[in-house]
Amino acid sequence: MVKVSIGVPIYNVEEYLRECLDSIMNQTFEDFEVIMVDDGSTDNSFMICQEYVARDNRFKLFHQENKGNGGSRNTCLKYMSGEFITWIDSDDVIKPNYLEKLLQVQKETNAQIINCMSYHIKDGIEYYFDNTSIYPDLKRIELSGRDALKTVLFDKYKIIELWGNLVESSLYKGWYCAEGVMYEDFGSKFKLYPRANTVVAIPDQLYGYRQRDNGTIGKSKQQKTFSEELEISNDMISNIEKYVYYMELMDLNVRKIHEDGINYLTSYSLYRSNMLRSEEDKQLYFEYVNKYKEKLKRYWNMGDE
């Protein structure tokens, strides 16, 4: 058994793929395997992956018809054999000590989930952030799995995303990533937290998240029509509902979770409205979201009494 399995979902990222795979190959910690799943790419991504399989026997390649990011993750899990699992999106990069640092923290804390912070890459420039408001004295944060679950909607410790963390592989037993939807990480990762004894978040910015105008894998940032944006937002709304239901089952301060869900939907809709092409579409979008929020309030018994 290798120490770490690295999952890399791949779809039409030939421009950035070598930089991503090089950052994995150049890790200071070397006991890992890389499970690459080419999700029906139509560019040269599959050929690039073959190069790395030929160069390094730790890299393994699987090809499938397009299933989306969630489907690629589920395929990765079928072939992973590591004690720990980490995910790297194929247009992103990691620092050379990414695995070494996460494993060091795991050894010191015995945590089953370790999350690091990310820096951003835009037009080839790296941007780092002042996280002292989140991490006083830049010290790591330790939470129980249940307490980490309660912070998911705020995401200040970067715990929603599947990338940028190290997770004990046993937590993935029976776990399934949502397929055919946007934001599959938001709608799936939180299910890992109730299983974890300890979740650690560290301030180190070890994961390079690439921002690009044409979107990340499966996520276009181009302006959209009302109907196009609604399809994306409905995926997020479904994720919020799943998260709230999960919290209800665990009986974790349900009233506050309902309020947090509504507040998150408000901030999310403000962000997504910027993707719309016209003021008319924005008005239609806000009308839809506001009606849905009122429906949720009634369903969650949050109306004025």
C-alpha cells in the first residue's frame, strides 16, 4: 500500500496539464500514486497523460466517456490504494512540500482530515493572502468532525473543496460523489466530516488554485442567460438542501443551520448575478431566488410568527 493516492480528474486542460503533473512529480515526499482519469477529453490531454505514465510508474491513467468531474472522482476512487487520499484539479498546481507538510501535520495531530489554504494563479501571476484574521498568530486550527461540519457554509478554513486537503482513505468507504452537477465538492465533501475524529486546518498556502476566464473544469465563468444560470444555481440550491438535511439528521442546532442556509443562498445569488448578461435576466433571477428563499423559510418553519 502506498502512503498517498492522488486523484486527478482531467478534461480538456492541455494548456495547464503539464504544469499540474510536474508539480506532483516534484513532491519532496515520494511515496504516492497518481490516479489520472481522462473524462473523454477532445484535446491533447490524454496524450500528455500518456507521457507521464511512460516517465513515472507512479502515474496511472484511465479513460472514460465524459461523466463530468463527479464521475471522474468516482472512477479515481475505484483504483486508489493509498492510506490517505488527496485531490488535485488538473489546471491547478501544488507546492513541492504539499504532501510532506500535510503528512507532518497528520502525524503530529493524528487527524483524519487536514486542510491547507490556497493561493490563486491568474494570468501566470501568483497571489497570496493575509489570513491572520482566520488564523490568529498563524497557528493551525483543530476541530472535531461535528464542529467542522457546522462551519461548512462559511468555508473560511477552505473545507468545502475536495482539493487542498489530505483525508484518511477509510473515510471514503461507501462515499459517492454527486455526478452530473456543478459544485460536486460542495454537495459531497461535507459527508466526510461526521466520520472524522479530528479535522485540522493550517494557514500554509500550499495549493495553487488557477483562475481563468473560460472557467475551471466544468465551471464556465462566461456570462450566461437566465435559463443557463438557473440550471447552475439549482445545483447549488440542491446542495444546500442536502447539507441542511444532513445537519437535521445530526440534530446540530437546526434553527441556526436553517438561517445559515438562507444567508448563504443570499450571498451566493449576489455573486452569481454578476454572470448574467442583462439587467432583465438579473431581475428574473432575483425574483426566482427570493421566491425560493420564502419557500424554504416556510418549509423550515422560519416565517414570522
